[in-house]
Amino acid sequence: MPSSSTTIINPSREPGQPAPADIYQGRGAKILKMREEIKKQTIRKRMLQY
């Protein structure tokens, strides 16, 4: 049984979007903000590498 902090992957929903349970429990905005920060860091690293 998954714990309450584990995000369950649902293959029927669009990839890259927070799960409905995340939105309901108030983690949606936090997840999207973390993804945006990771994306910015990745772009910076790639720019430095190439």
C-alpha cells in the first residue's frame, strides 16, 4: 500500500501534469514550480556544455 506522500502514476492521464490527488491535496502548484526550476537548471547546464 503506497504511503500518502507517494505519487501514484496514472497512465491514462497526460504525462507531465500533476495527478488529481496532488491537486486535491494542495501539492499541484509546488510540483509545477519544482519542475520549472529543474527545467531552468537543465537549460543552463546544456548551454554551458555546448
